Amino acid sequence: MPPKELPGFYYDPEKNRYFPIKGPIPGAATRRPPPSAPPTPPPAATAGCSRKRARRPELLSAREMYGGGVIFSNKATRSTFKQQCQYLQASQPMVWKYQATTLVADKALEQLNTMVQTPQGLRESRMLVTGSMNGSIRLYGLGSALNNFGNEIEFLPQPAWTPVEKHKSAALPSVWSSEAAFSNFSSSISCIKKVGLHAPDASNTNSSVQRVLVATLGSGESGGSVYIMDLSGTIDSAMGSWTACRVASLDRTVWTADCSSDGTHAAFGMDHGAGLLDLETRGLSWLCRSKSDILSQKFVHSGNVVLCGLRNGSIAPVDVRQKHHNHPTGVPSASTARRTVPMLRSKHQGRWRNQADKDKCPRYISMSSAVCSLVTLSSDENYFLGSSMDGCIKLFDLRLIQKGGIQSYEGHVNSHTHLPLVVDPSETLLMSGGEDCTVRIWSIKTGELIFAQSVCDTPFTALCWPESSRDLCGSSLFDVNHSWGAWLGSRNGLFYMHGT
């Protein structure tokens, strides 16, 4: 007689018994599940500059498939094809050093557009103005527009750093300058700023006037000074048409200066205060007073507000449209002061004593150390970047001052040196040199470290990231084959970094 079928069991004729189809066998020892493997620790975070990036063929393929929209994204960030290309180009730069330029560009750098009178006629060209700690200012002609003057000498570039497994690009053009410095001041140059953003007009030589604001630090009993250097008309020789006019002589150190974009005002930071200079009337007035020195300044794009970075770590936005009394000569008197910048509380002190103390400075930002550099963004004047002496770099929003920085940039090394920040013309990349002699480039939007490499034996204390000028005749060799380019200055000499 065949065995009776039981639901959930099967019959084994050899053993003449039923066994369950599912579940443990009756009477068998209970088996415990094997212990789960320990969770794999997340991979250690690597520096942003070592992160694998999309290659050029992948970027080109993505552009053909998806166009110029958002093609790379994750939960945290989004980037376009253009931004990815900029990151890729910035991660593999080429660095050149110009020979025989020691101690000529260790304090200030500024690139200008000028008109040059050559044997072939008028030519638009670019010039680089450099300032040093020994008080000298030099002018360098870029490209081939100035190589026909008999009193100019040629400065040749040589590679200082080349990316691994990358072929060396074509050599940069030489720069031209006189053997002697253009001008020697009695104290160190603290800054050089271009006055206004107006480019020279090739059709009207009388309008091709480029002015530069120069500030000297001051030493000993002598205070600092502020000069205006005018280049009127055309340059018959590289140095012949420049004149320097002192517009302010002060009894205190001038740490920094900046000019408004329309070229009407200049602000300069001093010991215990800041002054405002009307470039049309040459009138002086107090911008603000403080118990702390003002080490850095920057006008916002509209020119209505100037940011003042103080030694005590405060960043004070001051409106230049407030009423003031001109003081044409000497030091501005205390009675003409517009605003007094209070000493913000230290992080080591306690909380505000009362609400009234807290309300005294609702429009001030406090960083962790002395503010040595400020950079504003023209795409939105509410945003600006600030760096402090302890290596902290942050992005701020003037509308969210009380919340502090809205973005941080890690990896910067600094302890006591006045190191500048610069951004590229598209305001995508941020660059700075560190006391460890390393140049670093970050993404402004994401804070990612894109490039970090030591390319010199001394820190870069002067930086200039000029706008591209490919339309300038005779000067396009500097950027016609490169995606971007920036000037760097240290005690070792003048450097140029560009994308490959």
C-alpha cells in the first residue's frame, strides 16, 4: 500500500519514514547562524587633489550626450561640463620661473593694459608691475611688443614644475624690463592696486591712461605713504612715461589699500584705523577707527561698501556713502571719523555681558585670527572670501553674518605671514600659497582641494590672476595655448602658472 501523502512532508522508502520538506529535521541539533562579518570601515578620506577625475574623452562624450547642462552630480554637489573642465585643467598646471628675478615681486603684483609706441606703430600690450620688500617697483613688458627697445633686457622662463606623465608645453614668451628698478621708495611696498577697470582705447591714444595706486608700509619714525602712478598717452620706452605722485603722507603704517571699480575712491588700512581718499579731489577722510590695526581691505563690486579686516580677527563692512568731511592734507583728524569699529570679544572670553553689548556690533564678523586677505565676488556682491593668519579660509555671506562662514577651505598652512588669496576671472577657482611653500587651488563652490604642490623654496607672498586678454596684439602668447594663467611672486623670483 503506497504511503499516505502528508502536507509539508515527504516519505523516504529506504528509511520508511516521513521527513519535513521545510524547516529543521526533528531531533537534529539546532544550528546557529554564522556570525556576521564586521562592517568594512569606510575608506580614509583622501585629499581633494588626489581624487580621480573624469578624463577629457569622458567629458567630451558627456558633452555630446547631455549638452552643457548638469552632467556630474551627487547628493552634495552639482557641476557642469564647463566646471569639470576647469577643475581638470587646474589639477595639472605647469609652472615657470623667470631667471634673474630674485627679490623683485615678493610683495605685490598687478597686470595692466597699455599702449606701446613701437617702430611698427601703436600696439596694445600688457605690462606687469611688481613691488618688493626693499621698496623697489619694476615694470615688465609681456610678449614681444617691447623687445625692440635698446635699453630693455630679456628675462627668460624655465620650467619650475611639470605634472607627472605630462609632456612639457611650449616655452612661455620672455618678459622685458630695464636693468634698474623704475622707482625706489624709502620703505617696503605694501600693495599695488589698479585704479578702475577701464581698458585703454586703441582708437584714442589720449584716453589710454592707466593709473596704479601704490602704498608703502613705513618704518621707524616715518609713516607710510600713498602714491598714484600715472601712465599718460603712450609708452615710447618701457619706463619713460610713468610718474609717481604722492597723494597722502601719514604718521602711521599703511598696511593695505584698495580702489573702487569706478576709480573714484581708494581706501587704505592703517594702524588703528582706515582712511578714504577721493581720487578726483585728493581729499582725505577717516573711513573708520579701531583699537586694532587694519591689515586687509576690499571694495565690493558696487563700490558702496569696503570690507576692513582687522588684526583682532574682525571683518567690518563700512558704507562709504556716509557723510564725511574732507581733510585734504596731513592725517585725518578724529573729528572726521565716520565709524568706530569696536573690539569684538575673543573666543577665550565669556559670553556677552548683556544684550546691549551684543547689539553694538551686529554687522561684524569674527575670524579666529588676524584677517590677512579679503576677496569679493563680482557675481554676487554679498559673497566674499576671507583668510586669517592661522590658516583658516572661509566664504561669507553679508546677509548671514551672524551664522559665520558658509563654506570652508581646508589645507591652507599659515601662522604669521601676510599671504594673499586670488580667484580666477570666472570665480570658479580659489588660489593661495602657504607657509609650507605649497600652492593650493580649491573649488569655490564645493570647497574641494583640487591642486596642492610645492613648486618653490619660499612662500608665495604676492599673487595676481588677471583676466584673459587674447585680443591684445602681440601679447596673446601667454594664454592662446593655455586655459588659464596666474602670476606668483616670492623671494625666489617671479613665477607664472598656467593650465596644460
